[in-house]
Amino acid sequence: MCEIQTALGTAQSNAGKHLRLHEDAGLIDSHKDGLWVNHSLADGSQSPYAANLLGNMKHWLENDPEIKLLIERLPDIHREEIRGR
């Protein structure tokens, strides 16, 4: 979550709240990896509504300038460096 928090410039509580809501809706998956929890887009298999929304979101956001900028910034965000701050 620290990468998401950093990328979006939001508070940890805000990022966590939204991640939980999206996970409950079947839009993202998470799995624990040691001390870390990794989040990824869900495949939509839990719900046809989630699958439909995920497909539409990918289409709607693929040309969004803010999303493109965010995606470009992601490779420069490293959790180990964030935790060391």
C-alpha cells in the first residue's frame, strides 16, 4: 500500500480505506508476501458486475493523461525506500 499511497499522494488511512472497498467489490485482489501485502487488479471472476466494470475501466482509462503520468512514475517508486524514510 505504501507505493499506492506515495503514487497518489494520499494518506495511508485513505489509501487503505479505498483498497478495502475495491477488494470487497471484487475489483482488486491482495495477497500477503512476508511483511508486505501486494495488490493487483482482479480478473473479475468473483462477479460478472466486477468483470464488466474492470473491462470498462481499462478501456476508459487507457488514454487518460493523469493515468498515463501515474503509470510512468510507478517504476521509480520503491517500497524499501519509502519504508526507510
